[in-house]
Amino acid sequence: MKLRRQLTSNYSASPWKVLITHLICGLGLSSAFWITHNLYNINLISEPTQTLQMIWVIGSPLVIIVYSNFRMNPEHNSYWKALAQGILGLIAGAVVNALGAIALGAPVGTKYIMRTLHWSLMMSTFTFTPAACVFGSSWSDWLRIFAHTKSSGSVDYMLCLPAHGAIIGAWFGAWPMPLDWERTWQEWPICVTYGAMAGYFVGMLASFIVTTIVGGEQHVKGE
């Protein structure tokens, strides 16, 4: 079983495939900001709800489409099933992220309901959705890379590092919120979003570097 999992994690995730996948996801995020700024003349500070909505509406379909190509056991798990798993993962991840944010002190009220909803969907796009496309309901694999952080191949690194980066970045981004600076960008969830996106990009870069190193080591061992 362990050998089979390692093979399925490595079968199609060359460093260049990892890079292309991250570039597509990063392009979606950049496109969301370009559209909100140039077509709607808004940004994350002036209109956080609409901007967050644009991020996940554009980003999540791209994430689901590209990560479904890395699904485990493709001979038994169809591409359409992986797409459906990604959509379910997006919704389930949004619920988990929303509850986690509220438990950690995110404001509750009519002013913040839609902000929290769209932020949670964005965070789910960064964290839960890719893993749902690849692993589906394989709870052992979810625990392996997220709870025990035991990555066994390129696809695992491509999933866990950006996800951990987004979560850690959001946590650091929340630090300025309670400070008495009275700045607009301190409101929920503006600085948290910037931190999450920064961590997400760092995680994507780290996963490409790690998969390149791991791929090089495997190539040397193979020779």
C-alpha cells in the first residue's frame, strides 16, 4: 500500500508540471485583481467583499480543473469525479475555514458575514480544494500530509506547501488587526487576506524548489 501511494504521488508531477500548475493558479489570482482594479475600479481595501468574491470565483475553477489531472488512481477515478470532489471540497473547506476564523476571533455581525463567507471560499481554494481533487475522500492521505506532514512525492509537496503557506501567512497577517492604529486595512479580513496570499505564493515557490530537488535526487539514484 505504501509503495502504491508513492507511485501514484510521483507518476505525473514533474517539476515543470508543478511549475505550470502553480503558474495557472497564480495567473487566476492575478487576473482577479486586474479585473477588480481595471473593470470595477475597486480593490481589497475599498471593497473587500467584492474583491474576495472575484478571487475565489476566478481562482477555484482553475484550481479544480488543473489539480483534477493529478487525481489518485486515475484508472478507477474519472476526471469528472475529481471535478465533483473539488467542488465538494471547496464547500466543505469554506465551512471549516469560517468556523476556524470565528473561533480564533473573527468578528461576527451583519457587516462581516459576506466578508467571512468569501474569505473562507478563497482560503478553501488555497487549502482544501486541491487536496479534494487529488485524494477525494481518502482520509488517510489527508491526515498523512496535513496532520502528520509526511509527504511521499511531488504531488504531496505541491498540495501541502502552498496550503500550509496560506494558513501560516493568514495567521501572521492577523497580527496587526488588534493594534490601535485605526487604519482601514486593519479591518477583517483585509490584512489576513494579504498574508494568506503572500504565504500561498511562498508555498508554491517552495513546492517547485522541493520537487526540483527531489526529482534531481531520484534521477541520480535511478542512474
